[in-house]
Amino acid sequence: MRVLFVGINPGIRSAQLGHHFAGYSNRFWKLLFDARLVPEPIGTEQDVRLPEWGFGITNLVARATPGIDTLRPEEYVEGARVGVDPRLVTQLRRGEFSSQAHIDLHGMVQTDAKEALRAFIIDSTRKGLRSITVVHGRGLGSPGGRPILKHATVKWLSHGYLSGFVLAFTTARPADGGAGALYVLLKRERRRAPFAVLSGTKRHD
């Protein structure tokens, strides 16, 4: 991929059609051709052809709105281990990985939530799961309406012991909890075979 075009979030028409930059006044497709980035004029319904020319396209926030003024900063969060293929993060953001398990931390105090998340991620990794969903809630009942558990979950996934199991995470799509949940992509567990040690002519397992 040469270039990844990143939109803020889909407009209403884009969400209805299922294609990017579909608004009547959006000039993205015209400018793409005018800038000679593509060899022929294409429109929103041909967005699936962008990889032919080395381009990708995605959105920061999955929720469709008439404009960006109704979006809230806390709606979106994303993290990825350095070196992770950006295409994996894009797939995760789009919900293209089928969630194989989920945990609901909503309503727990932080100490209980951290321990529950730790046990869940370790168990999921040992089972060979790759994609899980973590529900942390929107924090509407927290003091000041701040999503305290959400921020804590992001910290646990990106720092310390649990981060060793995680490749990437993104805010879930609206159907899976939106701003109140995260998609998490786990590392594969490395199963190490036992050593067979040779001592002289004798083998010691």
C-alpha cells in the first residue's frame, strides 16, 4: 500500500450506500483523478478498486453523522504495537475480524476489572483466540461523566504485563458497543517444544 486515505467518519449517505466519500458535495473522487493519482475517473461505488493503484481508505470513527460537530473526542481510541501491519489495524477497526469471545467489565471497580481482564486475555491466548471484544462502558455513571474504566483499560492493554499479549486495539463499531467497547487483536501464543540435550552419546530429555 502506497497511501492510506483516512476520513474522520462516514456521512449519512456514505453509510446508506456502504461506500466512502459518497456525499453529494464531496469532491474526493474528482480530485483523485485531477491529481493524476488514478488513471481514469472513478466514483464512490468504485472505492473497492483503490488497492489496484496502491491506495487504501478508512475512517477514524465508525459512527455515521450528518457532520463532524456531533462527534466527541472520547468516542475513538486506537493503539497498535510498533511494527504491526497497518492493514491489520484497518481490518480490526472495520470489524472484519470475527470476535471470538468477549468480556463485560462495565460496572466493576478498577481492581476487579483489571484482574478479570488479565485472566480473560491469558485464557483467550491459551485457547488460540485472535480477536476479542472488551466492554468497558461509556462512563456515563462515573463522577463527571468521565469514562474512567475506558482510560484504565487502554492503559492496561498498552502498558505493562497485559501489553505483551496484545497486537492492537480499536474502538468497536456501533453494533458491537461503539465508544463503550474495544476490539482487541491478540498475539499468537508461541508454543515452545522441550529441548533434547545431548551429553556425549547419551540423550537427556
